[in-house]
Amino acid sequence: MKNSQRNVVLIGMPGAGKSTIGVILAKQSAHNFVDTDVLIQLEAKRTLQEILDAEGKEGFHKIEERVLLSHHFSNHIIATGGSAVYSEAAMMHLKSAGIAVFLEVKFEELERRLTNLDSRGVTAEPGQTLRELFEERQILYRKYADVVINCDRLSQLEISQVICQQLMLR
């Protein structure tokens, strides 16, 4: 598959900037853009938080997996929800036509950015702290990442440029 036709799958914690960086990256590299959280909401006709409230964490993950497995992309920048990595089947499906890029952001920066955790539609166990969720997910992000981008001290535009350069998207 030519570099210009493959997908780039952005993975990382909520607040890492996947959606914003994805839009910038799509413009820079002449790719289409999709945010899988939006796909989930459109298919469920509910917000992520409404899905979580009604279905719980496991129900949300089942819906997310079903939605991700039902879509096939070419020439897309795909911003995944932070919990997409809980489904090995979905991640392998997304990676089958592209490369997974982990947007690595320090915990302290995520803590500063995530002021609306209770209403954002973030899947976590009852009582689980952001630190615990961060540590749990870091293992999964690294497991599926083909490329890790350290986002420290970089603007969203600079992160997009680094991804373009590393993946030779131009």
C-alpha cells in the first residue's frame, strides 16, 4: 500500500489531542479524517457519556468494538477514542490498513487538560483514579503502537509535522 493510501491511527489518552492533531495532519497530508468517537455517537444516537451511563463500561466497549470493526478506511487519519485499545480485534482491524501512532503525553499535562472527566465519556472502573487509568492504558498504547510520538513541549502543528516526517506522508 502506498504511503499516501494507508491509514494513520492515532491512539492515546483522552486529552492527548488525537482529534485536533488528526484534523491538522489530514490537511497536511491530503488524507481524509474520521473521529471514531463521533462514529460511535452517530450509530448509537447518544453521546459517549449517555452510552456509558446506560450501558456501563463493558457495554460501551462492546458498542465501540462493533462500530470499529464495521468500518473500513483507506487514506484516512483516524482519531480513536482513548478506550479503543481495550479491543484487540478492533486494534488489529485498524492496524491492518495502517500504522498506529501513540501520542504520548505526560500524566501531569493530561491531569491539567482533563477537567471534565466525569462528563467526557471516559471508560473507567468506579473509583478508578486518572493516574490508575493512565498507568493501565499506557501498557496497551505501547502494545499497539507502531510509532510513539513524545508530545512534550510540542504544539499540535509541530506534532503533526513530526508524524508527517516520520511516516513520510508528504
